[in-house]
Amino acid sequence: MTADIGLRERKKNETRAALSRAALDLALRDGYDAVTIDAIAAAANVSTRTFRNYFSSKEDAVLALLFDVDDHLTRTLQGRDDAEPVLDSLEACALDLIAAGDDFDRAVSVTRMMVEHPALIAHAAAAHHRSSERTIAEISRRMGQGSAGIAPRLLYHASRGVLAAVVESIAAGSATHRAAALVSEGFELLRAGLG
């Protein structure tokens, strides 16, 4: 986020993050099926009505962290030098995301939960399309192409594929401390054409 963000916007972001954290924490502690919107709101010290101002469902709240990845990628990509090759920029953005630490660990937890609750996968896929368009638009701008072109979309999905593969690998048992090395390995495989 930018340093000049207003107090109101900062408060909204904090409330949204608190609701998302509460939803995931409750799901991890009590089990996803036991989580209710009322419980999420109570854990975040807000009303159910306030919850509904931010999320339309408990699924949205639990999965919010995954959607925030695209916002992070877009913001980080916008801060990179336009002269840098786009794939290098996307790798740097992915490494920056991993360096954020706690959010990455929570993304691994969400991924594990999605394996146990396949309905979350369908919900995530539908919402992901909306959140991805901003990142694709930024990649398109960097490439000097329209967002309808295949190259910006391919680069986006390939870079998200690296992140997904790393998260899935860690969720399956790889050591979390290897995340950055796995990201770099994934991008090297992309550059090499996957062998």
C-alpha cells in the first residue's frame, strides 16, 4: 500500500484483513464446516452487517488471502522498472510475496483446506478470474500489448502456476524455508521451456 493512503481506507483495509484472518483462524481451529459468519464477525469484533460490507460469504473471507495475492503482484509489478523483462519482474514479485512470511504460510494453510473441501476450489476459481484481470492489465501495459493478447495472459498464468506449485509442494510436505528457492527453480524452468 502507498504511504499516502487515507485513514478511512486504511481502517477499511484493516477491518477486511481482520475478518479474513478471523475466518481462516476459526476454520483452522474448529474446522471449516463449523465456521459461521456470526463467529467470524465476533472474532473480529465487528457486527455481522459489517462482515457483509466486506464479504458475501464465509468462503470469500477464508479465501481472501489468495485473492490478495493478485493485488500484491499488481502493486509490486507497478513498482518495478518497466525496462526489466516481465518474467524477471514477475519472479521478483513472487519472491517479494514469499518474503512477506506470514501471508505465505497462511496461503499454504488455505491450500490445504481447499484439498479437504473441494467446494472451496470452485469458489476460488470463480472469484480468481475477477482478481486476476488487474494483474493481466499491468503485464499487458508492460509488454505494450492489449490485455486480450495471449502473451500477457500466458505470463500471468505461468507465474501464478509457479506460486501454486510452490504452495502445493509445501502443503504436501516440502520445507517452508525452501519456498524462495522453489520459486526461483520454477521460474528457471519456465525460462528453459520446462525442458
